[in-house]
Amino acid sequence: MYSLKERYDVIIVGTGVAGLNCALNLPRDKRVLVLCKSKITDCDSYLAQGGICRLRNEGDYDSYYEDTMRAGHYENNPAAVESMIKGSQEVIADLVSLGVEFAREEDGSFAYTKEGGHSFPRICYHEDSTGKEITTTLLSAVRKLDNVELAERVTMLDLIADGNECFGIVVLDNASGEVHKIFGDYTVLATGGLGGAFGNTTNFGILKGDALAVCIDRGVAVDRINYIQVHPTSLYSKKRGRRFLISESVRGEGAYLLDKNFNRFTDELKPRDVVKDAVFAQMKKDGTKHVWLDMRHIPAEKIASHFPAIVQRCKEEGYDVFTECIPVVPAIHYFMGGIRSDLKGRTTMSRLYAVGETCCNGVHGKNRLASNSLLESLLFAKRAAQDITSVYSPAESEGESAAVASLDMDKYKNPKKLLAKYRTQVRKAVKAASEGKDININYKEN
Ligand SMILES: Cc1cc2nc3c(=O)[nH]c(=O)nc-3n(C[C@H](O)[C@H](O)[C@H](O)COP(=O)(O)OP(=O)(O)OC[C@H]3O[C@@H](n4cnc5c(N)ncnc54)[C@H](O)[C@@H]3O)c2cc1C
């Protein structure tokens, strides 16, 4: 039953790491609503496998910076990269203080793993379920806060805005089909990626870029929306539905990519876009629907302890990773573009913030370096919360009234149709930004 209030101080749309960390860093005297479209656990943050980057020490700075820029084709925003790397130790310390358990060496120091594009191991991890470990820990911390309300199965349909100022959101209560207005002095969009708008994706299908479409409609600036990362290795399957990712850290720990004759054909640890292109080229040359990933030469105990979820999932699909190669194929994975935001999460609309994968502050450039995403989402969500705290002022009631008066409630009479329209808009906008070319993946789902 819908039990949300009509008014909060801050509304956060999205319960992934970005939304939760934003809520955790807001003052306790602010009434905060964090809502999501489906179940709380249906967000990509739960799926993150490989890990989260951490600057190991001052001597690692130049290398980490260069790796991030090189992976991003030097189209990254240098200030964002600097801020993210310098904030990485703070983020990991925050997580550890909340109870997140990362793999450790015998002496208690962090154990680091490596992924493509990294010159050195600098990725903290928790087996192959780092995202789940982080997100469940954040969630239990948020659940302890009296000032934060969590709501599942409530879908944002629109912003309530007057000109260039945001006063809240219009939502659909999925269960009853009712549409409601919720007012907030500040609104934070933490709505994740858009793989669900395209299919053949590692993302949850519900993540279709709704907020991106709403922002485009409302004249909020968006950037680089054709920058969509295709991950080189998802488990090939003829079944429909979300593609299961085979983390890059499997290659980081030594796995090989093999062609149809079981020969290596590329450097497995190049940045993702380079490896993805090599895989597609090999599939085309071989006339196959996948290539092979070989972990057989990696010590079995290492695979079992570092990648238990991958081992299990492959088993369910009929593959024993210890004795046979597994078929892998590229899949749409990550959105580098998004709603334009600065390093405090501010969008071009007053009182509206965007954090996490849905925003674009330019940190990833044209291609995200592995394991920079959880870090970016957590850090800039915290910065957004800090900014809201420092600039906080209640919204003016005249503006709010004008925003309500300008709402055409007929628009929400058929929410399903509206959401389908958003999906089409997202696909069209991405295509237009790609100068008429379809999204940069030349592989069609079976
Ligand atoms: C399989 C997989 C593995 C990954 N591995 C790694 C990794 O090892 N390291 C790393 O750094 N990154 C990894 N990533 C990327 C990383 O997980 C994500 O970029 C990050 O978790 C995004 O967090 P977020 O909070 O921005 O969004 P999400 O966690 O995706 O959350 C989005 C939220 O928005 C809500 N939402 C969306 N639209 C609406 C709407 N209209 N109304 C209401 N709510 C809405 C959803 O319900 C959800 O709660 C991986 C991603 C995938 C898919």
C-alpha cells in the first residue's frame, strides 16, 4: 500500500550505491526519501563483481591517473579524475568503517587485484561479489537512520519543475497504478545506467534511462550520451534475459581469450573497448557467436576462493571452469555519458542533482577504466550530499505552485505508455548523438 508522504526535504531516486551513500551523508535533521522502481536489490550496484579502485599510495598517483585517462581516450575531465583518485582512500575508509569486508593479505593490508587497462593491481575486492558486499552494508546503515524512508516499486515519471528549478517528482505507485506528486527542496537522480533500453546487456532490464529521457524533455543538459561501454566478456547463452558478466578480474588473474581453434588472439588486459573490438573481429573471422575464456591454468584454489559466484553460475549453465573453457561474448554494460553534472553532482537545473552512473561529470571520458565506477558513484554522491547540506534553503512556495500549475496530469494517465515512450526517446537520442549510427555494438541478440 502506498504510504509515502507528500513532502520531504530531499528526494533521492535510486537505491544503488550512489543513492544510498548520498542518503547516508545528508544531515540527520533532514527528512529524506530514497525510492526505487522495483525491488531494492534490483540495481546494478548489487551485480558489481570485480571490485573498487583505491589509490595504493602517493607513488601510484601518476600511474592511476594515466591509466584512467588512457582508457578514456584522454576525453576525461582531468579535474574529475584527480578528484576521484584523491578521494578513493576516503571512500574505502568510509566503507570499512561501515563494516565492508575487503580481501586482505596475511598482514592485514588490502589484497589488490588487477583488471584490464591497469598498470598495477589497485582494486579492492570481496570475492567476486564486491557490489553486493558494499550495497548490503550501505543499505543496513541507511535502514538504521530514523530520518530516511526507503520505498520500493515506486517509479519516477517526471520532475515537478518551474522553468529551471526543481520542486520534486511525479511518481507511479507500481502496485496500485496511482500517480502521486512528491515535493522536495532538493531532488537527487541516482537512477543508474540504460542497458535495459537496448537488450543484450549485463544491466537489470528495468534500467532504461528514464531519468535521462525526463531530463532531455525538461531541458536539463545531458552529455556524451552515445558513450556506452560494451564489456568484452559476458557468458554466452541462448536463454533470454540479462547477460551474466564474467568479471575482467578473471582475466586480471590470468585467464586467456581463445578463438575457435583454442588459440589466443589478443592481449586480454588492454582496456575494455580494445578487447571488445578484438573479440568482435575474431567472431567475425571465425564465423562464431562467441569466443572462449580459459581459466584452466589458474590454480583451482585461487579460482574457487576469488570467483565463487562465477564458478557457480557457469556450473548452472553446464560449464566446469576448472576443466573446460567457457563461451563469452560482448554485452552492453556501462553508460559513460548521462545527465551533465559538476563535481558536486549539480545539474544545470537548480535544486536538481545527478550522481552515479546516470550522471556525466566526464570522469570516464570515452571508455571507463575497470572498477572506477563504484568509486565514482560513491564519492560524487557523498560530495552531492555535502553540497546540499552546505547550500540548503527551503524551496519557495510560489515557485512550487507555479510548477504544479504547469503540470499536465493527463500526461501520466497511461504510465506504461509514457515509460515506453521514454525508452524510445533514449534510443533515438543515443542514435542521434552517434551521428545516425546505432549504438556501438555490432552484435544482435539471438
Ligand atoms: C554485472 C555488472 C558488474 C559490474 N562490476 C563492477 C565492478 O566490479 N566495479 C565497478 O566499479 N563497477 C562495476 N559495475 C558498474 C557499477 O556496478 C555501476 O556503475 C554502479 O553500481 C551504479 O550505481 P548507481 O547507484 O549509479 O546505479 P544502480 O546501482 O544501477 O541503481 C539504480 C537505481 O535507480 C532506480 N531507478 C532507475 N530508474 C528509476 C525510476 N524511473 N524511478 C525510480 N527508480 C529508478 C533503480 O530502481 C535502482 O534502484 C558493474 C556493473 C554490472 C552491471
